[in-house]
Amino acid sequence: MATQDFLVELGVEELPSKSLKPLSDAFTQGITKGLEEAGIVFGKVESFAAPRRLAVRIRDLADAQPDKPIEKRGPAVKAAFDDAGNPTRALTGFATSLGVTPDQLDTLETDKGAWLVYRTVEQGKPTVDLLSGLVENSLASLPIPKRMRWGAHRTEFVRPVHWLVMLFGNKVIDAPIMGLTPGNKTLGHRFHCPKELIIPTPADYEVVLEQEGYVIADFAKRREQIRAGVSALAVAEADGEAVIDEDLLDEVTGLNEWPVPLMGRFEDRFLKVPAEALISSMKEHQKYFHVVNASGQMLPLFITVANIESKDPSQVISGNEKVIRPRLSDAAFFYETDRKTRLEDRVDRLKPIVFQDKLGSIYDKSVRVAALAKKIASAIGSDPALAERAAMLAKTDLVTEMVLEFSDLQGIMGQYYATNDGEPADVAKAMNEQYMPRFAKDSLPTTLTSCALAIADRLDSLVGLFGIGQPPSGTRDPFALRRASLGVLRIIIERELPLDLQTCCEWAEENFNGLTGEGTASQVVDYMLDRFRAHYDEQGISAEVYLAVHARRPTRPLDFDRRVKAVEAFRQLPEALALAGANKRVSNILAKQGGDSLGETVNSNLLQDTAEKTLAAQIEQQAEKVIPLFEQGDYASALQSLATLQEPVDSFFNDVMVMAEDEAVRDNRLALLNRLHNLFLRVADISLLPAAG
């Protein structure tokens, strides 16, 4: 089958820079999915995306769908003919529905008899007949929250569309899409090349645009060119390092077709303002990259990326310097103004700000969190007074001018202002660290005061929202309670804090009035323990290991984690499979015979067989050894020791009849198994692990 390259390019008004990459990816995926569903064979797929264009090139695209064999089963042979051998109505009806005669049908022999079938080959459609429909479907399904219309057109898209290129080989596919007639002409850069350019074949696409049109169409290539250019400029002109935020780099890539990095300067006096505020101002409003020296200190420089190769770059730089000056002046003014009012004097301004309708204001939350943080601090050996103070001040920077202007600076500015107010170092640091971890794999709070506040803030939200019947549901989680739960678990485990979730949630519950939920603390604990599953899944620990520990419901996260790590290590031992199977068998026997009501006191006088005597002796030896280990939380050593029970357990089940006729002997053997079972249950329910076949 012959193949050709295919190219489609949609020319548009400048697309939203943050949406460019997602739109390009979705456009490409929509077309490839359509080709796959149509059964058309194709080779390499390449995406192109620039501010004024979305394009896709498919290499080695087959010129038609493959022919498709068709087989339709008709009536059984015995029902297709009458006694005289003439076609019945069933046969003639089937043949007529297909537009054939009975003699064009074949016979199919099956286990259930012979059937008449119609076999033919459906010829594949030419690819050119299908491409416009595939492109149109892909465009219609792009993730565009709000589509717009323009002029007198009824067409809707994210921005007005202006031209369309559709080539299969060197031939134009002449099928209108979105009111545009396809051609082989594109447009170059708006200023450097405001004219039509001919694309002879799909293979020439990006070469023509770059060499003649001043457009680098490949998003990834343009992105790396910007990264390299910005980095090189910082070194060449300032012997510094450009700090390149990946999201900002994507956005800048989405703004430029012909990127040219330029360095500008701002006044040294602005360096008295916290660097984070300057960076936020430059990033959010101007899309600038900042520059630091070898020590990581901010320099009074910025790098902008122009979408034009100016004959007089100094004019472009000067213009950018004029634009950034008032932005930085605003930041400096906010900073100076904010420092005139202490954080403690802003606490009352939190009263009108609603946290949640039924849970009161941010001020109410601060009071609750302060009470909880105080208790948590005591439990982890920290200073309760510092934790309480930090909690009362924690949200006060929300009402500062700087954070009202730059919301991403909450916490960061709180730390600066608390330091300015002369607050204790731990309190100041907690202003920022209360939000850690902000995302997966983010850093954790470094001080115990910060840990107490971070945990208390999250638990207050969890208990409060569960208590009014608003837990997360499906994908809906407006208060980010899933992230809050994982944050608490990480802090407790990685900072090795001796906290019990049940106790902490009960402390949190005491601070509320009018919660409608019953057993709220336990609900929250169950929810949080369920979050462990994804946590361990990311670490490559199997669900069975998590479930084995979860079955015991240990509510101290550090203890839960140690159990999981111990069970995971146990699972790797050669004895693990057999012991898991034995535990499963024991669990089933005990469940049928009354479980824990049997007790675990073994009467040595009733032991008869060698195998049960050996097992009983081994269990007692192990109990003496591992119970102290369990009490110390050394689950790994305990399970490793218990693994030595595999042989006596196997011998017991091979040689001993548990359900002996003598009731006393039987109960004694059940008690022995219960004793064995309960030793393992001090860590996890090992019976839930995969067992030996």
C-alpha cells in the first residue's frame, strides 16, 4: 500500500500562551486516535505549536484503509431449504436483505450444525476522503472552556481562525473546515514576514517557516532555544545564572514565534524588597526571568524574551525597564506600608473573612488551630506557647497589601513580617512552613513549631468539613483534603513524630461546636489511613502489604509506616509465602470455631504429637523474643524471627489433625493456633498476603 506524508496547519489569532501546549497535544491526539479507529496505518507523528498556529504532521500515512473481510451468518442449512430443496422464506429474506442471491452464499460447518453465511470484502475508503472529518472532529473536541464567535461567522473556536493548510503528499485536500478552504499557503511572522509562504510538501513545513518566515514552529525546539539563550545571556552579560521556572518557560514559549532574549536592569534600591515579591511581580505581570549571582543572591537584572529581532534592541530593553519600574515600585510601597502594622494587630481583621459558612471565619479557625497546635506541640516535645502564638498569627498576612496583590506570597510574606515584628525565630519560620508540603515531594517543615502548626491547620479543616458532612467526593475536593491528609502523614512519618491520629482528631473535634456528624474523629482517621494506599503505591509497595497492615488499623502513622516496611521486608523472605498460606488457613479455622473466644492458653499436658509439641515450644520461644521487639516498634526484626516458624508450622499441618475427636485436645490445638495467629497480628494480618500455591 502506498504512503504519503500528511500535514494540517490551522492559522489563528494569537492563542492563550498557557493553553498552547495542551491544545497542541489534544489536537495531535485527536487526529491519531481518529486514524487508529479508522484502521489507517501511519508512521511518526509530529506536533507543531506557535502563538498563531497549531499543526500536525503524520509521516508515511497509508493512502487508504485496509480492505476488511465481512462475514454475516444467515439461517441454519436445515431451516434454509424445505423438503423439496427449495429456499425457504428465511433464506430468501436473508439474501434479499444483503442484495444477493442464495447461490452466492457459503456454508459454514460448526459444532452446532451447518449455517449459510455471506462472505465479502469491504473495500477500504481512500484516506483523503476521511482526513477532513478526522481533523474537524479533533478540533471540535479540543479542551476549550469557552469558545468565541467573530464577525458574521457562526464558527466557534478559542480564537478567530484565518487560514488552513491540508496537504497529503504535494496535493491539497480540498475540503472546507471551520469555514476555511484549505490550501498550501501559510503565513510567516507577523512583523518579520507578513506574507504568504508556499509549503510544497509536508516535509518542507518547519524548514520553510524557519528559513523564510521567521517562525520556529516546533514548540520543544523553541522552548530549548529560549532556555539556552536566556542562560547564555545571564552568563555573558552578568556572569550570573538565570533562574528558569519550567511553567514560566512554557508560557514564554507560547508567547513567541521568533524568540530573542534581552537583558534589562532595575534600580538597586528595589533589592531591599524581599526577592520573592520582586520575582512574583516580574513573573506574573511581565513574564521575565530573574538573575542571581554565584551565591544565589538576586541581581538587579531581568531577562525578557522579545518576539522580534529588533534593529535597535536598546529601545526594546528601555521600554521593558520603563514597564517594570512601576510594578517594582508598587511592591516596594506595599512592603513598606505592611511593615508599619504588626501582624498581631491584624488578627481582628480576620473576623469578617469566611473560612466556611458553617465553620465560621478565618479568625475562628485560627483560635481552633491555636488550641490544637498547643496540644500537638506538647505531644512532640515542642514549645506549646510558640505553637499557639504561631497559629494565631498564621493567616494574618492574608490581609496585607502584598499578599492581596500577590496571593502566591502568602506565608512567605508572613515570615518576613513576623521577623520584622521581632517574633521568635520559630514563630516567623512557621508562617511560611505551615503550608509545607505544598505539593507531592515538596520540602517539609524544618522546626517542631512549624510541624505542630502545619498538622493542626490541616486536621482542623479535615475534622470540621467531615463534621458538617462535606468530605471529598469523587473528583470534588474544594478544600484539598486529600492533599492535606497526605501532608499530615508525610510530616509525621518523615519527621518521626510520636502522634496518634485518633487522639489528634479527637482534640480537634473538641474545638468545634455544632458538628452534625457522629464519630467524626474516627471517620477522618479512616479517611486518612485510606490515603496511605496511594502513598505506598508510589513507593512500589503492593496493595496486599498495605491491606495486611490496614486490617489492624494502627492509628499512629509512624507505627503504620514501620509495620508496612517490616511486612514488605518479610514478604521478600523465602518463608513468607508458606507462612502467609498457613496464616490464611489458621484464620479460616479460627473463624469457623469461634475466633478469639477460644483464648490462647495452651495446656502442655494435652499436647500429644511431636509436631504440635515442637510448634508449641517454638511459639513460646518466639513469644519471649518478639514481644519485647513489638513493644519497641521493631517489627522488622520480630517478623524476621517469626519466619523461622515456617518448618514447625508446616510439620504441624502435615502431621496433626486439628479437629481431633477429643474436645479438650481439639480446643487445646485451636488455642495453640490462636497463639500463633495473634503473634503475627501484632504487626499485620499476614493472611492477606499472597500465599504459596
